[in-house]
Amino acid sequence: MTHQCSRRSVLAAGAATAAAATLTSLAVAPAAHAAPTLPNGISKDKVLIVGMDGLRADRLEAADAPHMKSMMASGTYAKSLLYGNPMAGTWSGPGWSTVSTGVWPDKHGVTNNSFTGSQFTTYPGLFARLAQVKPGLSTFSAIGWAPLDTSGVLTSGADATFVQSQHDAANDAALAAEVESVLRDQNPDVVFAYLGNIDFVGHSLGTGPEYMAAITEQDAHLGKLRAAVKARSTYASERWTVIVVTDHGHGDAGGHGGNSWAERQTFILAEGPGIEAGLRPIDTRLVDVVPTVFKQLGLAVDSGWNLDGMPIQERTHDRFDTLQGQLSTRVDETGIPADVLGFTHVAPSGWSVINNAMGTGGMTEWRGWTFTTNEFWSRTQSDQWRELNVRARGVFAVADSDEWSDKAFSGRFESTLVSPTYGVTDRSKINVRFVTHYRQVEQQTAKVLVSFNAGTPTEVKSYTADVIAQQQSLDVPVPPGATNVHVRFQYTGDNDFFWVVDRFQLYAF
């Protein structure tokens, strides 16, 4: 095994030698060498991120993983689902790009493992962003998959790197030892450690016993890294945050890249100052790692960066999310597990749904505007772009004439979602903001209407083409003498597709 040093970097190149027998001896570890020397850190707020490639959340929950289970008790564990094709495949390239940039693939541009089309100049990776904002920080990235280095997404801007071209059990052990040494003997501020053997085993043997054993083994590496942090002589005066994150899941038989629920599973697990113990939020997404790191370091996120994420300890606080405790299990849907809570027709306080022109019959879950979650809704039918609903969080509203029509029905889908009434006295305009995810079929209609003083609703926006997971902002003048306003989302369709609305806000100026 050869080692090359450049700009305080160490490259462990080449594939490890197979040793057969057991999973934990699939490769020969690289020879020992001197750890890279980092500049001395400047921050008492410090972050360790451990990336575990291909770690499926439901398998983690069933695994013997005492260190991650300890973090679940002492910190926040947030599961979510990835995008799917055609936005991007559930590959490591787009997954780790999403983690490192804080934006979804439609912004960072990475859709597969080639990294072709990356937009890292506009949306830099974590270490490049930190180098811009606070260049004095001491940063270290240890990578067990070479494309994360050659693309720059997880090494560009780091003060020192350790890179291996292959991830397997022995190389993970060597990489973890390297990171342990840096944490124990030097003074870094931000460290990223990538461990890949879980993914290696998943590809080779599926997500059965060997995969579960690999989870246990990587959990032991995490335990050593956490112990190294706590053993630091300066630990008592430092404020450490530890984050564990994955990039995608795996099918039962092994492999990923498709749109199945198993392949789309991700999570963020974090413990540290200000991070609530035992919390299980449903509104966290994979893009939230970067804002969480910045918050824990006491650094501001510039709104001009146009990030999609938010810190893990912050909630969306829209009224749809207040319905989480009212969600029911399936009624007519057979593809969703019977124990998954995920829909209600009861509108949140102040909101209402008008179904007086709605057809009869159809799938109970989707009769008129429904309040649901990605976990529930996107499992109804794959490969129809429900997986692309990446900017909705927690509970959202959806009108889905396609799913409603999957059971005998009469008439057509026609339903209107009505917002609360807002005061606009002495205001000249309103600004309506919401996230939408809309897929168009020729005969369906989707209209945003406003009504001042309970008057006739006036159309201010209509959709006639796909709008994939985008933030909307609509300015509407306030008529003279108007004192209040409400907004309507009117959808009609005949076995067409869907319209999602979430994160609604109204401002009056």
C-alpha cells in the first residue's frame, strides 16, 4: 500500500487485499504511518460528523448498536426519505453531496456517482463553506471512498485529509484509528469520518445477518471516536456535537439507486449542546446537516446561500404539523404497512376543506385535500414523482386525484383547501409563500385564489405545467378598504396526478 502526502493530506491508495473467511477480515489494513498534522483549533464549539454509507434506518433500529442507541437517548434521531429518479438516483454521489452542501440535487447538480454536472462553485461542500466563513477553523476529513475526494465534495477546503480508495472492514478500522488519533492528540474544530463497510456488505450480501454484524462493527468504531473526544484533556472546557448520518438505504437483497422505500431511507442522529434528548422529529431532512453544524459552531447561515436545510433542533411550526398526533393508519391503501400513521382529513385550526363538488367513492385516504406525510404518501405508488417532494416537511396537504381514482368512484375530483383569515387593515399588499410540488396532466386544474372581506375569490396563480418541489412567493395588492383576506387552493382532476402545498405563510405590508 502506498501513501502520498500533499498539502497536509494523506492518500491511502489502491484496493485492499481480500483475506476471505469472515466479513471483518475482508481486506488487509493499510500500513501504519504518521497522522497528518492539523493547525491548532480556535473554537471551543467543535463538531464530529460520522458518515455511515448505506445504513438503512430500520436495520439500525433492530441492530446491536449500543453507541448509536445511546446517542438516540441523549440526542435527537430524525428519520426521513430521499428523493428518487428522475431528480437523482439513491446513490452515494448525490447522497453525500446533499449532506455536504445542504441543498437538494436539483441545486447541487449531482445525480449519480460520476459527479458530472456538479454545481459546487455555487453550492460548496461543508469544508469549503467553512473555509470561506471562518478560515481559522481546524478541519479534517477522512474518506473511505475516493470519489468524495476527487469530486471535492467532502475534502475541498479541509486543512487535512485522509483518503482511501476502498471501503471495507479493514479499511474502516484503519480510517477510524486515524480519526481517533487526531481527536485524541490534536486540536481539530470540525472532523468528518466516512465509514463504508455497511454499504460494502449490503452490496455483497444484502441486509441480513452480515449487514447487521457490520452495523455492530461500525458502531464500535463510533464508540471509540466518542471516547476519544471525552478523553481529551481539554474536553471539560469544550462543547462537542456528534452527528451520525447516512446517504441512502439498501434493498433487502442488497443494492440501491432505485426509488423503493428501503433504498430511500436516511437519518440524522445528533447529540450536543441545545439538541433535545430523545426527540424524534418528522420534519427533519438530509439537507439539515450543514445548518446544524453552523448553528453548533455559532456561525450564521447566509440567506444568500439559498440552502434547503435548517438546524435539527428547529421545527417548521406550520399548522399542518400540528396534525401529527391525529394521523391515522391506512384504510384502502394496501401497499402501506398497516401500522404506519400517515393521513387525516381533519384540517388544522383555522383551515378548512370544501368538498361540496367532490365525487363519491374512490380511495378513502385521498378523498379531497388530505393531510399526510412523505412516509405515508410516497409509499402509495412509486415512480410517479411523489419521491421528488423534497421541500415539504412533516405533515403537508395533498390533492391526489391519481390515487383517489384507484378505487371505484363516481364524478370527478374537485376539492378546495382554505386558509385561515388574516387581517390586512391599512396594508397595501400581501405576500403569500408556500412550498408546492405539482405534477400536471392536461385535464386537471390547480388555482390559487384570494378573497378579501369574504368576497368573490379571485385567481392569482394557476398551474399548467410541472412545478417540482419549489418555494412559491405571490404578491397580491390589497384593495382599498379591505380588512381581511383568506387564500384558497382549488384543485380538479380526473385520474390525473397531484398537488402538494406545505409551509404556508402570509405577510401583509
